[in-house]
Amino acid sequence: MTGPTLPADLKSHQPFLHTPDTLPAPCMAGRDFLSNLDMTPAELRVVLDTAASMKRGEWRNVKPLSGLSLAMVFEKASLRTRTTFDVGMYQLGGHAITLTNAEIGLGTRERVSDVARNLERWVDGVMGRVYLQQTLTELADHASIPVINGLSDMLHPVQLLADYQSIEEDLGGSVGRRVVYIGDGNNLANSHIHMGMLTGSRVSVVTPLGYEPNGAVLQEALRQGADVTLTNDLSAIDGADVLYTDVWISMGQEDQAALRRKAFQGYQVTPEMLDRLAEGGIFLHCLPAHYGEETVPEATEHARSRVFEQAENRLHAQKALLYHVMGGMKPRW
């Protein structure tokens, strides 16, 4: 397969068209994707261009993952991640198998390392939606096949691929754009900081005291000179190009619900907040939404909302990722 050389950065590129005879070479072939920082800016550029090309329908008759299988390991419930990875593998000619934790018991019924060493003998890749980042690290350390982070307590990198595809669709690019994340300093906040490091977007995390993003992630971003700020001042949303939020109470934090609802009072995204964005600014939410907490239906249905387009892009962005990680692999059967 042939394709364009990788661009030097996110700005120096021209979107390319694909046909079955002119596919881009897989740029992350056989590699793990546990963090957005497992990509270079150039590789991110190619993956986002591929996602846009897939959305335009240029891969309709292309089956580059024919004969390949993806094991999808779920410790957490899922709508978007499960559906889009499953459908994505099907549309690219491959096959996905869903494994719930009730079936495999990661770290309880069986050691994570043993699960990895079994799966590598049957399938061609693993996607895990798990509680702990360490679980994914162990899977990757002990499996010879690529492992993809579908969500962990630390990071949600596949979501950010769809998010930045959505930003580019509306705003024409991400370099220099002001992206304001409001709410819990969770896996989404950490991954937004990583994407600021990769893309040159200006990221602000607005969160109450005591709910900041991971300190090591923030310090590394600042060390590398990324334009990242941390504040609890809601005025940060004024003039933003993108306003983003996520739930205050993630799965596994239900015992903290009352405390978190009290701490996050005032951080709810409302239609009035959307009126304070820059001209052309958009609102994003990774879903599911806990209406009445971090946002309200009037915000996700607002003219500035791209929440459901963003959800659609989970399919295209993850298909692009699957191609660039698994493309070119030979079916083991």
C-alpha cells in the first residue's frame, strides 16, 4: 500500500482522497494505543485525515481488515465504545468479539498477564474499556498484539480522536483554538491536556479545588511548553472556541455522589454559557449526559451543540485508528 508521506505537523498538510488502490500506509502498524501521546503529531494528522475520508464514504468498498479479529474487553458498561468498535471492525472487513468482566474476571478469575497471553494466540488486537490504566499496561506488556485503550481511569484517548475530528469539521483546524474543559479533572481532562500538547490547541481546565487533573500529566504538558491552564474561574469560558464537559460522577464513584454534586455546584453547562463562546464556538460532551448535573437538555440540543455529531465521529475516528494500528496484519488463520 502506498500513501502520502507524514506531514511535519498538523498545519502542513493537504487532505487526501482514498480509493482502494491508493490507501495510506498504516502509520502505527502493530503498536499499542494507550494514550494520545502514543502518536506523533504527524501520525495524528494522518489518522484524522483518514477518519474524515471514511466519513465522506471513500472507504465504502474497502475491506483492509478482512480476516482480522479484535477482542473487546469490558469492565465497564458501554454504548458508544462497544457499538463503534464492533461496527467499525465489521465495516473494515474484520470481526469483533465482546468479552465482559463477568466472563473473564481480569485480575480475579485470571491474571491479566495470562489473559493477554491467551488472547494473543487467538485474535489480532485487543481493545479494553477498564477501570485501571495499569490493567491496559499489563495487557500490552504481556501481549504481542496491539492493545487499544477504550477508556481507563486515567485516559480516554479514542474519545479525543472523535472530539478533534469534530473540532476540525466545524472550526477548520485545532491549532491555536481555545478549548475549555469544565468539570471533573478526570480521564477526559487528562486526555484533553495530551491533545493540547499534540495539536497546539490552547487548553483550559476549569474545575473546583480538589478535583484537578492528574498532576504528572499537567506538569509534563507545562514542561513541554504546551498552552495549558488550570483554574476554577468560570470566566475562562468567555470567548472559547470549544466548551466541553463530562459527568461529575463516573462509574465506580457512586459512593461520592452527594459530595461531588455539592462540590460542582455552579459548574453546570447551560444555554446561557454557550452564548458566551466565540463566534462559531461549539459545545461538546462525550456522553452519557447526567442531565440536571453537568449539563441540561437545552444545552445538548442548542444550536451550538455538536454532541451527537461528535458521537457519530466515534465510529469514523475509531475505524481510522483500527486501520492504522491493524492494517497490513496477516490473518492468523
